[in-house]
Amino acid sequence: MHPVRRKRLITIAIIVLVLSGAIGLVLYALQQNINLFYTPTQIALGDAPTGVNIRAGGMVVKGSVKRDINTLFVSFNVTDFKHTVHIEYHGILPDLFREGQGIVAQGKLLSNGTFLASQVLAKHDEKYMPPDVANALKQAKDNTPSKPYNDN
Amino acid sequence: MSWSWFHKLGSPKWFFQWSKKWAPPVFCLGVLGIVVGTAWGLAFAPKDYLQGNVFRIIYLHVPSAILAESCYLSLGIAGFVFLVWQMKMAPIFIKAMAPIGAVMAAIALFSGSIWGKPTWGTWWVWDARLTSVLVLFMLYMGIIAIQNALDDRVLADKAAAVICVVGVINLPIIKYSVVWWNTLHQPATFSFMKKPDMPEVMWMPLLICVVSFYLFVAGLVIWRMQTEILRREHRASWLKTEVVGDGI
């Protein structure tokens, strides 16, 4: 390779390597801020601050959802299968909200450990299935309380 | 097999002649594939048990997101080639490709937003995946802006190439954002290691869409490079013969 080109190649390689290293360190240092939500374990360990706006995420525990008949109040537990957080929310839930679904709630952690949510977002996974397959699976197992989507 | 045809593509003259033959079939195949893939996906593929018909946005969202990243990777390679070997075709490619990549990133962000509202419950959330794709879009904007802003063409091409190369660092961040951090966005639909987690009737049209998006973009970029060659080499005598030969 021509020496001038070799020099340019090495210069560019060094620039890119140093920059990647710098960005990698920045991302590593900011890890806690880049994470969208606190897991129930982090909350149980006291990593999450109380009284300020944060997000908590986890799986809605089956059988834990309690709705108020007269208002939009709803309470449920979320878990990461190690610890559980109790969440209280007053508002409209997303369509995908159901027991066993992953959710992310925004709100404040109270000192008694209850999470008072101002917004609830639903997560979904990358597994897609036609309704009839889902029904067949459900009949086969029949222990999932999840309701298949039914419009039209 | 000889690689001379490949090396010849580095010269605007050879590329111009080659592109006249290849751009139309590649582009048409891409358009045909997009029509077949989206029609299959939107009308004939089954809906999702959980999300219903909203799920069908995947047939636009995933191809555009994959292309937004692939286009940037190609820009990074072209930028690198230009900075080291100073090939004439590299900045022409960057100039032709950057707006296409920007549009792909914009479609990915826009369709993702429309998908997010009914499923997640929000148009936008500052999680690692969404934010890093927004950064990708901004990088495209930066490349387009700097290549057009500087009057000195060599300097403009070099500056754009530097952004192209440096911005490649963002690609692994986008790819692994859903693995490294907890995000609202779900993990990748397609991966090289395993089959997608959906039946064939759902991923087959998606695969057709992804492949035909690639063909569509390839055809489009070859055409745009032709235009850019016409603009840059308008004084060259070979181009005059070429254009006169076409009867334009």
C-alpha cells in the first residue's frame, strides 16, 4: 500500500478507535440514566429515589389487578420474578395492558413503597402470532388468563 | 473470475455506462417486490392475536429501520474509501445515498410513532432505541447539510466523509440498545442466529419487503449517482458523447 494512504488509514483508524472508546465510557457512566425504568429489584434495594418522577417497569402479576367500579382507579403489582412493586394509577390504561404483560409506569415512589403512577405504558415483545394459533395454544394450556384481541 | 468490472466502477465513465443497464431492472424489481410484500402483509397475512391489525405496521417499520442502518453503514464505508484512497465515486455515492437514508430513518421514526401510540400508549419515549435512531436521522441531516453548505467541493466531500465514518459508532449502539439497557422497545424481529418468533405466513411477506426495500434503494441510488455524475463531470468529453449517443 502506498505510504501516504497507509498513513491516512492509520490516522482514521486511530480517530475512530479513540472516539468509540470515549463514547463507550460515556455510555457506561450514564448507564443508570439511559435505562428507561427501574426494575422492582432496584426499587426493593433502595436504588430508586422517592418523591421524584421516575419510571418503574415489570410484568403485571396475574390476579393482582383491582379496578374501582365507579372511577378510573386501578391498582396492580409488577414483578421481575425476584421482587414486586405495588402500583396505583388513576387514568386510562393502554389497550395492551393485561395481566402477564410487561408495562412501564411513570410516577413517584412513595416512602411506604407504593408507586403512584401518572402514566402507564405497555411493552410488547417481538413474538407475533395469528389469533387462531393463540387460541389453540390457550386451549392447549388453558392457564393463561390473557384475553385474545377481538375487534371486528 | 476477474474483478476488473468492480474496479472499473470506480471511474465515473465506466459507472455511467454500467448504471444505464442496471438501474432500471433493479429498481423495477424492488418496486414490484414492495407492492407484492406490502399487499401480502397488509391484506392477506393474519393479524396478531394481541395487537390486532395495528401489527401490520411492521411491514413498513422493520424494512425502513433496517435500511436506515444499512444505508448508513454503506455511507461509512464510502467515507472511509474516500478518506483513504480518494476515489472519485465515493463522494458521489455519499451525495446520492444520504437523502435516501434520511428518508428511511424518518419513515422508521414516523411509523414507529404511529405503532407506539395504540400499543405502548405513547407517541414517543426517550428510551435508548428511539433516541439512538433519532441521532441517526440527525447524522444524515448533518451529512446532507455539510455537503451542500461548503462551496469548496473537495472540502465539503471530506467533511461529509468524516461525519459518515465517525457516525458508524452509532450503529452498534442502535443495534444493541435493546440488549444493553432496559427500553420500552422490544428486541429485534430478525436476527441471523435464529428464526423470527412468528409463523412463516407472517415473516415471509416481511422478508419480501426487506429484500425489495434493498433493491428499491439500490436502484434509486444508482440513478441518483448518474445525476450526480452528470452534474460533476459536465465538462468531460466522454460524457458529451455518451449523452449525445442517447439522443438527449
